[in-house]
Amino acid sequence: MSPLDTTAESPTIAEAKRQVEICNACRYCEGFCAVFPAINRQRIFASGDIQQLAHLCHNCRGCYYSCQYTPPHEFAVNLPRILAETRAEDWDRFAWPSGFGGLFQRQGLAIAGLLVLALAALFLAVQGIRPQGGEGFYAYLSHGAMVAIFLPAFVLPLVAIGVSLRRYWRTVGGGAVQWRHVKAALMDSARLKNLSGGQGQGCNYEKEDRYSDTRRWMHQAVLYGFLLCFASTSSGTLLHYAGYPAPYGFWSLPKLLGIPGGILLTVGGLGLAWLKTQADRDLNAPAYWGGEMAFVLLLTATGLTGLVLYAATGTAAVQPLLALHLGTVLAFFLLMPYSKMIHGFYRVAALIRDAQIKMKDQRPTIPQPPVRAAVSPPAWDADSRG
Ligand code: SF4
Ligand code: SF4
């Protein structure tokens, strides 16, 4: 299958289809997550339907531990794994430029590590050309240089993500998006509703014998930590253009948003990395484990290097730490379309598509005129012809 061929049915999708059809006959896991109601709405599954189901699944593993058809049963159902493999295949299949997604999934740790070090070395070299009269971090790198580097590094990955989402949307047959679809999807994402398990009991992610909310809380910490850090940087940019350039004090908006954001990102990232080491790899996509771990560590390093840099303010360590932090942030942005970061965009798209389908199903039906009972033709056979 070519990475550009977004419609071909790969062996992974064919196997997922086989398992989904078993689930559709069984229906035991109906209340577990958004995947099963979506399965139960259909009888026949196209490749795009399977891909949509894959991006709805969040690998909680609840269905696996409840299933009577897991290996060694001949049905060999392992839905969390086959949907994870379908998702990871999509991260590569829809990526633009093609091939980068698969490369990162297979060599993520090496790529992320080398890119951070190379970019940090570059920032250190650029700091040799010191700006005149800058204060704080701007004493090492001018505001103009930061904008010139980070603006394209932010916009280009967003363009790549837009292309990937468009490919996904066409594959799953998405229609015109309305605000009510987006609202439903954002509400689910903000609460991480689907990570709470079917009845709010949590996941079986790291403990097969009991439910736990640890993964949900760690994921929430990362999500809100990331958003706070982003808000901190945005507020700093606005203040700069409003005539209040950095450095900012502890009680300034950039610091009040950035410090808790960095702490949440670091704690949540470390928690998720630890959970990944505890969970059974056979229930995820084992071939992509390194790429997922590389993404979690990169995300954690983004928060951690920012906090360490802040703690080192006023010392000689600022120069190398600033280079390391900027290198980490830049690597994170550049790898966004190819690392597991892309899963968040597909997840929201899948939830929007799910809302579209559900709302269409729930739309009140237009009253139809009563159907008149079919009038049977008069019995007319050879004997009655007279
Ligand atoms: S995962 Fe197993 S128990 Fe659950 S619906 Fe599928 S076949 Fe049935
Ligand atoms: S692993 Fe969890 S989210 Fe995925 S299909 Fe099974 S129950 Fe649903």
C-alpha cells in the first residue's frame, strides 16, 4: 500500500473489519465507549468506517479484559490492538509529506533526540551573535530572531496537519460541519469523557484486574498543561506588541499561566511515560511503542526544560538552558504532524464525525402520511374466469 493511497484496504484494516464484525454480532461491550454504539449502527463496514472507529478508540482495554473471544480462542479478538495499529497506520497514510509519519513511528526516539540536540546546538551558535541591549532571554536571542524561527515552525506544521485532516475527513465520508457537531466533540474532549470508561469507572490500561483513573488524570494534566503553556506564550506575544516587552515578573500573565502549565505538562508527561512502561504492549501497537514514547518524552521535556530555565534565571546556566529549551520546543512543533501529537487532531475529527452521524440518526423524522394497506387484487384464477 502506498502511503498516498488513502482508500486502499490494508491487511490491518481487513483484520480490524473481521474483528469488528464479530463484535457487531456479540454486542457484549455495548456500553463501554463510543466505539461500540458506532459499530452497532452498521451492518457493513467500508475501510473508512473502520478508520473512523479506530480514531474513536482510546485504548482503554476494557473490552479486551471482558472479552470471551480473545486468544487462544479461535476468533482471536484483540480490538484495542488492531484499532491502535489502524490508527498508527493512518498517522502515516494521511501524513503530508508522505512517509514522515511512518519514519517517526519507527525511529521516534532517535529522531526526536537528535533533532533536539541539533536544534539546541544551532540556538547556541545563534546566541553567539548577541543582540545589542536585549534584556532577559532577549539578551541571548532577539525577539525578531525568535519570531523569524518560530512563526514558520508553527504555521508549516499546522498546514501539514490541515492536509492530513482533509485526507482523513474524505476517507471517513465526513459531511458539512455544523457548530453543534464541533460543540459536542469539544465537550467530550475537554472532559476526556471517553477516557472515563463506560460508567465513569476509568481504564484497565495499566491494571488488568481493576479500573483506574490514573491515565485520565495524567492525560488531563498534559492537555491543560499544554494549553496553559500555549496561552502563556500567546500572552507574552500580545504584551510585547502592546509595548510591554519581556522579562516578565512572577505575577505577570505569562508567568502565572506558564509555571502551572509547565508543572502540569511535566507531571502528566512523566505519569503517561510511566504508565506506558506498566501497560501490556500486546494490547497496543507494539511496532509503534518507541514512537509513542518518544512523543511523550518530548512533550515532558518541553515542560521540564522550561521550568528548569525559569529556576536558573540570573545564573550563567541560562544560555545553554535557553538553547536546550528552544531546541526542544522547536523539535516538538516540527514533529507535531508526524508524532503522536496528531492523535489529538484525529480524535477531535472522529468525535465530530461521530456527532454528525448520531445527530442525523436522532433527527426527528418528518411525519409521513399514513400508509394505506395494500389492496389485494381480487382472486382471479383460471377457475373464476367463468
Ligand atoms: S470485544 Fe469481545 S466481548 Fe466485546 S463485543 Fe467484541 S467480541 Fe464481544
Ligand atoms: S479499548 Fe476501550 S475504547 Fe477501545 S474499543 Fe475497547 S473499550 Fe472501546
